[in-house]
Amino acid sequence: MIEGLIAIQIQTMDEFFPYPPYPMYPSGLIDESKSIYRYAHPSSESRVLALKDPIYDEDRNYIPPGHYSLVLSDDRTFLLLVQGDKIFATIPVFKLEESKEEVEKIYDKKYQKQQAKEKKKQDKINAKLARTGAPPQEKPVYMEATIEYDNIERYYLIKYERGFVRAWGAIKK
């Protein structure tokens, strides 16, 4: 009796069924080959922003509650709220700061030589890791994303930090 139940359960699972009655990937593409997985920002490059209440605008459009990636656009004029492959909001940046010391350090010759040495050393380590099949080591970058509501002015303030770049955006309610 138990053997019969297990056999039926195994036959209904697509992974174990040798010839499933329908294709496992109807489009012919596996998830990893779709463009959103191949060309999207890596999850390690953006912070997750959790919204627990919907955000409405004056036209009664809204951003539903959930977890969103907060990404700064390449031209640094917008903050993007992204969930999966869909952009839910484009928020204009009203203030942008960069640490002057960090920017000056990038153009310093001594710092560039030190970075080149560290890169060579890291490349050797990554080559050894690649031979064993392990992923390469990534240098950690400080990242933070926060959202606050101002009751007096009635807007949401969104703060984005990544490395030495800080950006602020606002959603007027």
C-alpha cells in the first residue's frame, strides 16, 4: 500500500518522471538563460528596501508593499525601485554627495600602484579558487537603503548609500 503511494507521488514529479507529459520549460528557455537573469544587476550590487504599507500618489496610483531593490541610475539622476524585472518607481534624486577624499584617492598615483598590487594578488587567489571550482572572492562594499515618512511635509524620504556615493530622493504623497 505504501509502495503504491510513493510510486504515484514520484510519477507526478517532473524531475523524476523520465518523459513528462508536457515540457518542463514551455518557452524552451531555462530561467538562467532569460535576459533578466543574464543582464540584470547582481543582487550584491543593490540594497533591499522593505515597504510594509502601500505608497499612494495624488492620482491614486500606488506602489504595493514588498521587498524592492534600490538602484541608482547610471547618470545618477534617479533612484529606481525594482522588483524582479519590473521597475515600480523612478524617483528623482534631489541631493547627491560623493566623498571628496575617496574621489581624490582614486586619482592618486601611490593609491593606484597599491590597488594594482592588490589586484594582482587577488587575481592569483581567484585563479586558485577557479581551479577548485569555488567562486571568486569579492571585495565587500558598504551599502544602505532607508525610507522614512515625514508627517509634517507628507512625503517619503529615501536615502541610498553605496561606497562613497550618497543620494536622497523623495516621494510626495
